[in-house]
Amino acid sequence: MKKVALFALVLVLSMSFVTAAGTKEAAKDGKVVLTAYMQIDPANDQYAGHNAVMAAFAEKYPNIQLDIEYASGEAFHQKFQSMAASKKIPDLFTCYGGARTAYVTETGLTLDLTPYLDDAFKGQFASATWLPQGSAGALYMVPPSFAVCHSIYANTAILDKLGLSYPETFEQLVAQIPTIRAAGYYPMSMGNKDPWVVNSWLLGTFIERFGGREWILKAAKGEASFTDAPFVKALEVIQAMSKEGLFSPGVNQMSNTEADQEFYQQKSVYLIDAAWRTSAMDSQLPEAQRKAIDMRVFPALPGEKYHNTSSAVASEGFGIAKAVEKDQAKLDAALAFVKFYAGEEGASIRAQFGEVPSYNLDLNKFAVDVMQGKFVEFSATYPMGYVFDSIMDGEGVNLLNTDLQAMMMGNGNPKDIAAKYEAWVAKNDSNRD
Amino acid sequence: MPRLNKRSSYYVLLLPALLIYLAIIIFPIFMSLGLSFTEWRRFRMTGFIGLGNYMDILSDPVFHRSLWNNIQIMLISVLGQIPLGILLAYLLHRKWVKGTKFFEFMIFLPITISSVVIALLWNRVFSPVGIYTTFVRMITSNPDYVVRIFESEKFAMLPVLVVLLWQHTSLYMVIFLANLQRIPSSVFEAAVIDGAKETTIITKIVLPALSPVIFTCSVLAISGSLKSFDLVYAMTAGGPVNYTYVMALYLYQHTFTFHNYGKGSAVSIIIVILSVGLISLVRGIYAKAQKKFE
Amino acid sequence: MSGRTQTISRSWTIVSYILLILFTLVTILPVVWMLYSSFKPMGEIMLHPLRLPTAPTWENYQKAFKYGNLVVSFLNSIFYSGLSTVSTVLLALAAGFALTKFGFKSSSVYFSLFTLGLLITVNSVITPLFIMETSVGLYNTRLGVILPYIAFGLPMAVLLSTSYIRGVPDALIEAAVIDGASYIQIFWKIILIVSTPVLATMAILNFLGNWNEFLMVFTLTSGENMRSLPVSINSFAGRLNEDYGLQFAALVVGTIPMFILYLVAHESVIKGFGEGALKE
């Protein structure tokens, strides 16, 4: 009988645990509670600034309680889509200006912030912050910064040792290959195992150099074709890079982090990576090594119209659920958060951690770590173009990326890939609707 | 408590399991069946297109490749994992080696490790900056060495298959080991005293005794391999290009990356239909084999 | 024993050793590497991946526990996996008994229905499941995680239990019926006892599957106090900016309990049959 009694006790205890819901909805002492879902990894050095902003916000607004769920990667989107399908989304959430979170922005679930942001507020930000978002030209979020997707990190210690300097042109870069290889180094590390890398970090910049921003917008709408010169030439450069042996062996089976690893171990001279890698470098590399790393953009391409461009896109920010509009207290709290995060207070805090905010700040007054400082300088030096996959539909971009990867491995040529992509876009892309 | 008659007892025992199962798996899959006939554009259902999604999928070369890759996984499961599982269970059961418990643990270990860890560790070994690659580059003085098989259109699946073999053999080993306990040890002793060869013992005693379990395991292996996702997703995510794509990845991508619930649902229905067909085939083979034994 | 059988078993012994040692090496080396790497900071892993930690540090563990809320996740994992495993195993054995020893025609229909469940991936029902749970108020409850765990565990468990119970001699049950036992009593007193070996197998496999499961807990709950270990681990395994040290530490925390479980439960898998209940 003892066993039965014990079993019953365990059962009762566990049932009470089972049925206890996980939500802490009960608002204590008149607090406003907002649920939030953020694509952020608080344990990562990259988000040290975010953590500091959240702490400052909690201090300034003790009456606002944020119940935050953090998630990262593909899983973030998978769950968010299920939420969107059931029309129950959190009050505050990470969303993108481009198509990546269109399942919440294009389906009427996200509040258009346009009426809540006056010109006095907007005027304090870089003008690119306010480019229209989504197909209806709304503002679903305030981009707190810009994601700079193209930069070349150069190990000047090795360059000096080999008597080389950063190349001015693509031809000069190619001409360096024999010297670099003879000395036992790899020319350029890049991790294209996930094939969006070559698209985000090279292709967008190359198309911009050949055609400028106007061209891509025309091509998206169908006023130009992806079989035109700017696109085909950009693909040809990538093909040439593969053929000339510029990339490290196994570029298509190396992950991002593995490419970084090769460069950190000083086995390669250049690294193609996003500009947000600087925070990781600051925390992982010895200072002497960091000081010898230069941040540049790709050398001039033969026949390019625009020079020295990198590419950037308004980074993801925080959107507010449409349903929040009905509850004035919640709406005020949510808007207070969005403005605090992107505005002066949040921006100043994030700048201390080396972020370059969209909010206009005098960045010189912040003392930041070595690589973060180089990033600030980089942002001020080079003009920023667009990021290809923030404009075109995901499914087509995915198709293109796969073909690009095959081409880098020796299967396929620029003309066919361009024709195939143009055919897909003409038939399916929402830009051509 | 009033005594239940046979039929009521039957339902008391069966219904709790059945109801939970019907509500959570069968009901949603019928929703999927309905959705699989609908067209989706821009995150919204835009209409009924009959078999349109199925036609799209069946004519997509990426799906063909996925299907072929799933078939390879199935072959390695049924013809690799199960026989190896039987062999290992048998070796351990006969206690030919010292430290059988230690080896049992070692063979069991892989299934306790999540696919994410396995993929992570695999890449730390075989990627271009991995331990193995670095080592080969050093001893062959060929700085360009990489494991070319990963980039081969024909053989890119091979590494995934090897890992699957290592990872899941343990599952079958555990099942077979538990079931070998059912054969009284006197049977083996008698056979050994009669001078029977080990191969004879395996074919004449072990295999017939295990045959219902082998059938069960084959069903598990087939269904598991047609929906395998975790390891492939973590190891290669379908790449390079789409050389290691599998059907579940195709499903995931169309549902969650391209927001096409219609097409995603159609893929899951195709997976179910294919599995039902294959399992019926195995059931047929099993029935025939049983007749032979009797 | 004759000389011939001795040489045969000697060659079998050698084959066994080779096979088993190979398997062991493949398995153990990466695990050892993961273990010691978890005591190295990310920078050291990147620059010297193979080297033993020069200055071993708990930093990764501290960080993982702090940001991943690992204590709560750990308890949740045990709870989700444990309760759903016990339920699955009991329900599956009951169903297995009903489907094999009652001789009703409907049995084969229900059995096929359960087998169908083996073919269905979580990915294909996760969105409908989310919608269902939010509409009946099960979303973000522990019960809302456990029920799907049971449902997805059942097909395989029912398959294993039916194939095992089918082998239980009918005479055993008939004798009990003649002695006046009810079917429910027979289930508790006979079926559960004789099924010990398959019960242990089912439990271990089920527990493992649930322990490493990610998608359902992640999708069907929100908030840190509901998370299981894989969800916490995934939250810092983002693809853009990985921290291997942190990941390894979390993975060690997630893997060790499974080793212990195996070492504890292993006896019942192997020895569970020693009771002699079924030696004909």
C-alpha cells in the first residue's frame, strides 16, 4: 500500500506542476506588462550593448515590465510563423524592414509606426533609417543601426612580410596570388557553406559597383532584366575569383566561423566577412594581432561605375503588434521602448559597445575597443549600397544562391544562371506582381 | 469495482492511448491533407488548385534528389544498421570479450548525443580547418587538401550515411540485446556442444527467433529514414548546392522559409504515402519469409 | 570443448575486439575533445583547437548557467521527459495488450493507425498543433508539451510493445482468467511484469528522444521558466556568431545526465528478465 500512496502523492504533485501555466501575466502594482519576442542572443558578445540598453530601460521605466523570450537563427522564424498563423503574436518583437519577417508585417499584424513618429524625432537619425518598409511603404520598426554586410579584413602583418600592400584593383589582387601561395598562405578566407554568404557579402556589392542602386530597383520591378550586364558581370567576377584560386580550398564546405578561424590562425591574408565580426575579434584575438588587421572594401572591379562601395541594410528592429493599439497604456509603453532603444539614450549606450547607431551621434567621444574603432571609421569612410537579398523574394534568392555555389565548384556559368534567375523572378517574384 | 467484460476492458486499455494519439497526430495530418490542395501566395491562401502542388513537387529536380537521398538513407538503415546491430548484440550477448558492459555503453553512447553535437564535432574534424584535414595537409605537404567527397554531386551523401550508421546502430543493438535475452542460454550451450558453427547458430537459431523484432525494426528504420531531418539539417543543411537535400528538409523549407503551407503539406502527405507503400512491401516480404521458416 | 570450437571462438573473439574497439574510439575521442574544450575560452578554441586547456576555466559554464537559465531548463527537461516517458510506456503497454491478446477484429485497424504515426514528422503538424493549443488554452503549459510528447512517443512504443506481448504465451493469460482475475488485474500483475525488458528499452529510447527534442518545446511554450535544455542550448547556438566554448559547456550539461541514466537503467534492460516469469 505504501507504494500506491507514494505513487498517488507523486501524481498529485506532478499534476499541479503540469497544469501551472508558464505565463506571468499578473501585473503587479499597476505595472504595464509587455510580452516580447526577440531574435537576440544575450550570451553573445555581439549583444553586450543590447543587454546594457535593457538594463538602462528597466531602471528608467520601473513601471514597465518586459517578459522577453529570446530565440536565434531559423528557429526564431519557424516559431514566429506559427504565432502569425494563429494571429497571436507578442506585443513587441524583432522584425525586419525587408521580406524576412513579411509573415507578420505583410499580413496586417504589425502596427504602422508612421503616425507615432514625428519629424522632430526622425530628424535625429541618418536619413537612410526612414526608407519605406514593406510593399505598402509603412514603417514597422525603427532600425537601431545598419548591418554592414561587406568588408575585407586584411592581415597587414603578413602583407608587410611579403612586401605587398592592399591592392587597388581586382587585377592587382589576382596578381598577388602566386606570391601569397608561395609563402605558404591562403589568399582569401570565406565561409560559403551556407550559400547565402557569397550573395550577402559579395554579390550585392558587385552589382552595385556595376549598376548602382537604380539598376537593382529597376530589375526588381521588371524595367531591367537580370540578364543585363551589371548582374552578369557581377557573377563573372565571382566565377573569376574561384577560377583564379583566390578563395581558400574548400570555400564551399567551410562555415562562417571556420573561415574566421583560418584567418585568426594567420593562415590567410584576407577575410571576407560582415562588419559585425569586429566584436568577436575584440574578444578573441590578442591585441597585437587586432592592431594589424585593416578593414577595407573590395578593390576596384574592371569597368565598375561606382567606387569603393560596401553594402548595408537597415538592421532589424522592434515592431509593435497591431492589437496593442487598443490598449493605450500598453501602446505608450511599447512606443517608449522603441524610442528609447533606437533613440538618443539607447544609441549612446550601444555606441559605447562599438555599435554604429542609426541615431546621429558624435562617435568620437566614445572610447571603444580596437576593432570596434576600426568599424566606426570604416562606416564613415565607405559609401553603402544595398543588400541584394533584402530586396528580392527569399525563394528566388535561395535558388540563385544554390546555383552560385554550384558555379563556384565548377558547374554552371554566369549567363545561364542569370537567365534562369530572370525566368524565376518574372514568373514568381512579388516585386513583379 | 464492477468487473468489466472483455470488450469494455479492451477499450479501457486501448482508448487513453488512442485518443491522445488521434487528437494530436491524426487530426492535424488531416488538416494537412486539406491544405495540400491549396495555393499560397504572399503568406495567404489564394485558392484551391487540386493536385497542383503535387505536380509541382513531383516535377522538381530538387525533390527527385531528395527522394534519392532518402532512399540511400533507407538502404543504409535496413541493410546496414540492422545487420550490424544484430551482430554487435550477438557478440555482446555471447560474452566473447572482456568488459562487455563497457562496450555496451560505448555502442549505446551515440544515441544519447544529440544530432547538433554530432554535427558540430564532425565539422571540427573534417572541415577544411578541421583536425583531420589539418593533419593530412601536414603529412602530405599538400596545402590544398580538403575532403573532396563533401563537394561531389554523387557522393556528398556518403558522410551523412556513415554518421547515421554509427549513430543509429546502437538503437537496434539495444532492441536486439533485450530480445536475445528471451532465447534461453541452454539453447546456445546445446548448440555449441553439438559442434554447430557460429554462422549456423546465427542463421538457424538467432535470426528465426529475432524475426518478428527484425520486422519491427525494419518498419522503424524505413519510417525513420524517410522523415530524417535533424542530423542532415545540422550537418549539411542540404548543401553543398542541394546534393544532400532530403524530403523533410524540402518540407521545412517550403513551409517555414518560403511560407507555402500548401506545398509543405503536400510534401508531408507524399512522405506518408511513400512510407505506407514501402512498409507494406516489407510486410509482404516478412510474411513470405515466415512461411519459409515454418 | 573440442579444439576446433576453441579456435573458432578465438577468431570470433578477435573479430569482436576489433569491431568493438573501433566503435569505441570513434565514439569516445570526440566526446573527450568536447569535454576538455568546454574549459577553454572561445579565443583559445579558435586559435588552438586541439590543445588541452592551458588555463582551465569555468567561465563557459558560468555564462551558460547565467544566460541559459540552465538549472530551470534542466528540471524542466527531467519533468517533460520523465512524465511523458512513464505515461507513454504505460499507455503503450496497455494498448499493446489490448491489441494482441483480445482477438477483436478492430485491433488490426487500430494497430495500422498507430503505425501510420511513425511516418509523420513533427514539422508537418507543428503549425496546426500550435493553433490547436492556443485555442484550447494548452499553449505555454507543461501539459501542452507532455501530451504531444506522449502522442509522438506512442507509435514506436505501441509497435515495440505489441511485438513483445505477442510473444507472451496465451496460456499465462488464460490461466489467470480461469483463476478469476479481471483483464485490468492481468495487465497490472502479469503483463507489466513480464514486459520488463521491453519496458526498459521503450523507456530509455523514449526518454532519450524527448530529452533531445527541440521543436515542440520551443514552439509550444514561451518564457524562460518553461524551456528545456535543448531550447536553452539552441538560444546560444546561433549560426551567425557562434561561441563554441559556450556551446560545448551547455552540451556537456545536456549529455552527462544521459550517460548517468544509461548506467543506472542499463541493469534493468539486461537483467530485467532474470525473474524467470517467462521461461517456458
